[in-house]
Amino acid sequence: MPIVMAGIDHNRADLDVRSRFSFTRKMMEDAFTWLKRHYAVDGSVIISTCNRMEIWLSTGDEGLSPVAALCRFMQVDCGGEYGDYFVERREREAVDHLFRLAAGLESKVIGEDQIVTQVNEALGCAHSLGATDHALEVLFRMAVTAAKRVKTETDLSLSDSSVIHTALKALRGQGLSLAGKNCMVIGSGMMSRISAQALLDEGAWVRVTVRKYRKGIVDIPQGCVRIDYDDRYEQLPHCDLVVSATSSPNYTLCRQDLASLQPDHSIILIDLAVPRDIEKSAEELEWATLYDIDAFGIDLESEKVRENMRRAEAILAEEKEAFYTWYEGRDVVPRIQALKEAAAGNVTARLAPAMRRAALEGLLRSNLEEEIEGSASRMMNHMLFGMRSRLPEDVFRECLSAMEATLKTWKHSV
């Protein structure tokens, strides 16, 4: 049952190309259904963020190309204009990539905090839609666990936990101070909340747009002012900086509407969305300076970063090995469990006469039997997994078969 993936990200594709392959939840639901109908797919997960789109498949078809499947669903020619933007990975290469991705080692901003949440949410979405199988469930859960360990045991952030922090750092480097400046954040999702809080931390006055139908359920950082989304153009001329970070398929700021405004000062527009929130031609307006998500990077040259990268890689290597141990021997797990139960039952049965002779009855006997079974099970578990870690796979399987046969004999001799 191979695990394969196809991806398009900021390393190969610019924002406009990535936008072509971004997924809404409804598109994911349609894709999951379509994939199971047309291919031998046991499970699937789709990660769709600002910087990347990845489709993950667990399949019984050794020759299945996830790029071909994706392009067929999206109705594009995978050998045409988009063909060179995709990367395809299989088995260990795919697993290695997911662990690095979840830990933030594949991000534009190394060590960013959002990606592990996005990977976990991708799994949650696929699970809620009935799209995952056991292999992908375990893979994604273990990748998220490994990423959290990297976050706890290393410091990759350089105090830049997201693209907005990197953007503001770059602007400070250009001499811009936001203290006392008027800012507006368009959107109310996670990226918008992070952006609003980052601007507050810079000392800015921050307005956050909220659509009318969501006014009662949107949580915005304390200190921000709520404004109606429909009032964004009216408020914009009074702003010094505007951030837009929504999941809308349409522009939140259009060039034509912006051109009708007459601000008396320059305004910085930062677009953190994929697809774009702000029409690219808005950068032609005399008063506007437009940055998109591709405009910001991070310096990787410090020795501190390099050392933490090495520590992160060591952690991921350890956690990946745990996954490979499970994945490559997952068919023997039920056999190991059966052996543990058989051994525990056998020991308890053999001790039953001694407990009767000791006149142990009732709760005391029940508790003792439970303790004996638990101890026998833990002993067998420790022994079996110790053997598995030390023996070649074929030898371990032979030992497993021998133990199964032996325990059957013991069972009949009790």
C-alpha cells in the first residue's frame, strides 16, 4: 500500500500559479469523492496553504501518479504549462518530506508556527470527510507529534513566527515605524488574527474587518476595533498600512475601486492570501506600495539557526524511524497483540490452582489476576519489540510464528 504525494510550492511556483491549485473545503470534498471513484485510493489528504498545495494518497496501485490524478481532477494538462511546477514523492521520500514540512523546515520562514497547525487541520478535514485510511492517519499524527517536539526542543523561530513578523521586520529595516500609525486588517481567520496582534505589538492602532453575518462569532485581539467589511474602502484612505489575509476566492481590494480613492499620503498594502486578495495591478497606483507573500524571506546564515537545524533533523530522524518501524511491520501488530493476550491468559490460568489453595476469592483474587495479566502482557510486549528492534525482519517473523505455535501448545496443556 504505497504512500505517494504530489505538491506545488513557493520553491517552484509563483503566487499566481499556486493560486490556480488552491483548494477550498468544498473542492477537497469533491476531490476525495472523485479520487475514490476513479482510482484505487484507500485514503487521501489535501494540504492547501498560502505557500503550497499537496495531495497525499494511500493507494493499492503501485503505478498511480498523483500528479496525473490531480491534474485530471483540476482539468489541466499535467504535461503542459503547469507540468514543471510539480514535484512527486513516493514512500520514504514522501514521509521524510512530511516530517520536515510539519516541523517548518520547508517553509519560506523557517520554523514558522502555522504549518504544524495547517498539517493537523488538513488531516482533521480529510478525516471528517471520511477520506483518510489508517496509514495516512498514523503518518500525519506522528509527523505533527514530531513537529511539536522540534518546537519544544529547538529554537528555529528567530522571533519570526509567521510571514507578517518577517514582513514587519523587513519594513523596520527600511526605516518604517508603525507606532501610533493607523492600520487595517482585512479578514478574521488565523493569519488575520496573528497579523492584527503583530501590528498591535508594534504600537499601531488596528481596525479589523468583520463581515456582518459573522459579527457575533469572530474573536479578534483585544485592543483592535471592529469595522464592517463593507466599510473597508471608506476606512482605507485613513490608514498607513493595510494587511489582507482571507480565504476568499475574490479580491478584497480591486484596482478599480482603489483608483477612485484619493488618499493624501502613501499607503502600504500587504497581501498574505493565496489566491491573491489584492489585485496585482493596484501596485500601479501612485500612492500604493504593494507586497505579496512572495516578497519576504529569512536569513539562514546565523550559527544559531544552523545548530538548531541540526538538532531538528536529529529529532525528525528519530521520530521517522518510529513511523517506519510501525509502517513496515504494521501487519504483525495484530499478531503481537494476540501473543500478549495469549501469554497473559496462560499465566493467569496456570496460577489459578495456587490462588485456590491460598483461598483467594472475591475482589482480592480479581485484583491479583488483573495485575498478573498486566505484568505478563507488559513482559511479552517488551520482549517482542526488543526482538523486533534487534533481529532482521525475516528472522523476527520466523520467531513470531514459532512463539504462536508454542503458545497454542501451552494453551492445550493448561
